[in-house]
Amino acid sequence: MTSSTPGVHHLRAAGSSLVLDARGTRVPVVVHWGTDLGALDDAALEAFADAQVPAVTASAVGAPLRTTLVPTSSDGWQGSPGLSGWRPGESGSAARHPHLRHTGTTATPSSLQVGLSDEKAGIEVVVTLGLDEHGVLESTTSLTNTGRDDYVLDHLASSLPLPDRADEVLDLTGRWSGERRPQRAPLREGTWFRGARHGRPGHDAPTVTVVGTAGFGFRTGEVWAVHHAWSGDSALRVERLPSARTVVGAGELWGPGDVVVAAGETYTSPRTLACWSDQGLDGVSARFHDWVRARPGRVRSPRPVTLNTWEAVYFDHDLGRLRELADLAAVTGVERFVLDDGWFRGRRDERRGLGDWTVDEDVWPAGLHPLVDHVRGLGMGFGLWIEPEMVNADSDLAREHPDWVLRGTTHRDPIPWRFQQVLDLANPDAWTHVRDALVALLEEYPIEFLKWDQNRDVLDAPSRPQVLATRRLMDELRARFPGLEIESCSSGGGRVDLDVLDRADRVWASDTNDALERQAVQRWTGLLVPPELVGSHVGADRAHTTGRVHDLELRLVTALFGHSGLETDLTRLDGDDLAAITRWTALVRELRPLVAGGRTVRADRPDEDTWVHGVVSPDAAEAAFAVVTRWSSGPAVPAPLVLPGLDPATTYRLERVELTGPPLAVGETLPPWWVAGSVTLPGSVLGSTGLPLPPLAPEQAVLLRVHATASSL
């Protein structure tokens, strides 16, 4: 049922709700976004909305100041406007200072479409809000130019109000091979602004911006979280005014004149996704994970154990060596073999060849067929690395089509970055050339997986045309080759967002396979992305990116909680390590339904030297946990092991799983349950009082499996 009657509208789902006051001609106001208010009739909704109207203070706007869906100065808003633009050559200020009026709201049980207009400015705006069954609020805003000349759009953001008790902000930052590092601070008057100017979200992307009650944690606190689902330049702000109004807003980030809406045309924003939780950050993750898992087109087959060749052979492609690697991969239980960088014409290092997407005849005189046939003959699928959005200056493509290098509005060569430039995929000829080259590869070889890399920021031109062109390229390839899977790799985790995951089947969270670094990267990537969509590989004992040495147990346990794989030269391992990896791949296959369907949980502990995280099945009958010591324990006796997410009324058997051998404990006398290797206790004990932990050596990982006992089922 739909309704266009003005009034107070109420969206409810999954224990949360949103109330919109759309009465009258003023821009509608969100008067509540948070906990479910229950089933309110029209009279109760109007009474509630009326009760939320604030006082008019002295020496202020002569009407109650309310945070509208599109806040502008015409409503008395003194903060950053939700909409700004102008018309070239205009003499008045109508377009520069829009005065939007409400023209009608269309409502369904799960969505609202709000119409706004300013006839003098010549613009119409439509804000669409939808609250899905998982409690994720999706917002988009479109602007139509109803005037007779161009409208230059400077800024358009989705905006949502926050209550006064939301007074602490957390988001993420980082760098290459050190992505998604948390930062948090008290929310004060002013603006917390995060702009991504990389032409991609970037390694320092905020990813999710969370505002909550002071001291919120993984399992506690009331929080409001926002993600801008866009693979290009973005701006996200949390703004608190002295008037006690607080708003969170997200939109694209543009330079002057980047977006021009011609007469009669419409611009539609990317999606802003938001959710509320009274169960801390894990509650946010549960909502986002359910949203991602339910999206159309999501691959449903079990995630295959993957071996990627990069850190095994780098650019040294040799058929005999790769066959030997594939043989050991198959023996140890690998299900997909991915040939990384170095297979195409002239590609002996990173300085040349990008853009020439044909197999190197010198290295592969018979093409990739001998390797592909061998891999598939061993029962594994075959994947290939590509980087379609970039080009090396030293390539046939750049020499033949120098005009296809993205230069923006200048004619100079952009500053080099990893010896490469951006290929202007918004140029139809360049786009068609790349499309045809990839189609030729996919038609010749039975490729089931593309590791799609993007190793350079887009700095010299607007990112929007590139993002839209890349979307079209991915969409066409997937349409022409049903079943093709794509990984979003962007010099590691530079493009991790829920826009690219409409088209990609997993993300590469970081270029580091250092297991300790990966623990942090995966912990915070999991705030947004479910674990089965995060590639997580076992690297070499000495990490390629840090030089740090870790034992195999830590590397295996770390890679278990994701889309598991290997990124190491198996030909250099001894029999014991190969046997441990074989046991591990069997465990991966056993646990992947849990990883792909369970709830991600992370324990709040009094210190940061030991992390506890896991995945719990939806019915709480099964779980797997990792206990990871990051450095030496501060106290002589570590804090008890508390396992979150279990059912207090269920009795569980907890078992310690050893993949390579017992972890290194430094205590003289170990807890009895630890020595026994198992214990049976109710969830009320495991989830509150917990169990004593022995002092473990730094950089150790312990895997625990938990099952409900037969009497509890």
C-alpha cells in the first residue's frame, strides 16, 4: 500500500524505527531515528512529533530550529548546507540560496519518497528513505534541473539528526598495508569532517562513522553508524551546533564545476547506509552483514580455498615451477588457483606492460593453456589478476593512444604513481578497448575469478566518471560471463565499500599477510563487511611487508576467519607444515558455513594485549573463537576469557583446537580446563564469568570450538 497524504510517517524494522514529520510545506524533519517506538497510530505519531518541537531561544531564528532532511540557510540552519549550487551567469541568488518547499511524500510500509521544490531556483529534489528488514536505513537524494540553463551542483548530502546523548565519534583511518585503524574522540561543537580525495575510498577511508554514547564498545552502548556506499571521492561529516543540533551527513566530494546538471537532467546520489544499535559495534556489524548477505546477485556457493601466486613467485613466471606449486596446492586442499601479476606482454616488473592485456608470447609460447589445463585437471578452478583501470607509460597501449591517459583539464602528464597512470575509461574508445581485451581472455580461457586491482589514486580529474565507467565494465563482464567472480583489490584495501560489493564477490582487505597486522585489519574491516567476503590468506613465515616472523599456528588461525586461502610458496615448506595446512583446509571447509552465515562477535576486554573474537551461528548452537595475544600481557594473570554471543540458557562443550601444536604458555601451572583441552559449561558462565587464561607468549593464537550439548538441543 502506498500513500501520498501529508502527515507523520513511521518506518519500523528489526527493533529500530524512523519517524518523519512531513506535515505542511516546510522541508520534512526526522524527529526520531533509533529504538523501535512500537505501533503508534496517527494521533500518537502527531502527538509525538509535536512534543519534539524545540523552544525558540533568545536572539535566534524566530521559529523552532529543526534539522530538516535537506538543511539550508533558508530554514535557519547555521551549519553546513545539505544542498548548494549555482547557475553560471545568474544575476540573482535563487539558485545559490535555495528555498525548498515540501511538495508531497509517498509512503509504503518500508520506504518514504519526499518531494521538494524551489521554482525560482529551478530545481526539484527527491529524498528517498528505506528501512529494510535488517534495520539498515538507505538514503538517496536526486536533483532535477527544471530551469532553462545549466545548474552547477557543488554539494548534496544525505543528512540525519543525532540525539544529544550521542557524544563520542569513532571512525577508521590507515595507510597502505595498515588499513582500517580505529580512532575515536569526544564529539564537541564544530565539525568532524572526513574527506576521501583518492578517486577511491583509500587506505585511510573512514569506512563506517559511528557516533554513540560515551564509552560504547563492541558489546555495549547505543550507537548510530553511517557508511557512504560509493567507490569514489566522498565527504562525511558529523556536525554539532551551539544550538544543540547534531547531524551526520554523507555525499560525494567534488571540485569546482565537477558536476553540471543540464536543463531537464537529473543527478542521483550514491546510497548512504545507516543503522542504529543498542548493542554496540557488534550490533552495527550484524545489521550491515545481514544487509550485504541479502543483496541481489550475491554468490551463494561455498567460498573456495584459494591459492594466489603473488608472494610465491612474484613476476618469475615459469610453467614448471607453477605446475609444481599447483600440484602441492591440490594435495593440500586448495580449490582455486589464481595467477597473479606478470602473465601479460612485457610484464617482467611493475614498470611496464599495464594496458596490454594479451598473454606474453615469450613466457607463455602456448598461451596460458598448459597451466590452465593442468590446474583444472587437478580439480581446481582458475583465476587471473588484472588491473584494467591503469596503464604503464612503457606499454603498447600508452604509445599508441597517449590521449587515453587521464589528464583532467590539463595537458601535462600527471605525477607518476607506482610507474603507472590512470586510463581514462570514461573515453568510449578506451573503455571498449579494455572491454574487448578482457572479453577475449574470458572467451579463450575458462577463468572463473578475476582479481581486479587498482593501484593508483585518481588525482587529476573528477572520480565520478571513472567510477561509473568501471561499474559498467564490471556489469558487462558479469552479464556476458555468468558465474564470473570478481575480487576488489586496490593496492590492498583501498576500495572496500558496499558500492563495489554490488559487483565484487570479495575484497582484498590489505596487501599485508603479516598475521598480527591482519588481525587488526580484519577486526575493523568486519565492522562493515561479513567475513566470508574478506580474502584472508596464510602468508610466509617472514611477512613480505613487515619482515616479521610468525609461527604457522597464528597464520592459520588468522586466515580461518574470512575467505580463506594461501599466499606462500608451498614448494619451500617441509612435510609437517604441509600436513598442518592440509588439516587446516579441511577445517576451513567444515567451518565455512558458520563463517558465511554466523554473527561476528568481539569481546570487550579491560586491556588490548589479548583480543577475543569469533563467529556464532544464528541459533547460537555452534561457534568458533580465536584468542590472540598481541604482545606480552600487562598483568601477571590475564583477564578471564569471556566468550560473547552465546545463549546463557544453553550448555556448551568448549574444545581447544591445535593445528600445529600447543601454544606457548609462560605460566608454571596452567588452568585445569586448559590442560584438559575442553570443558562443559552453560553459556551464562562462558559469557559472563568466563574462564581463566594462562599467560601466553606474545603473538600467539588459540582456536576454540564451541558446540551446544545434546541435552541443550
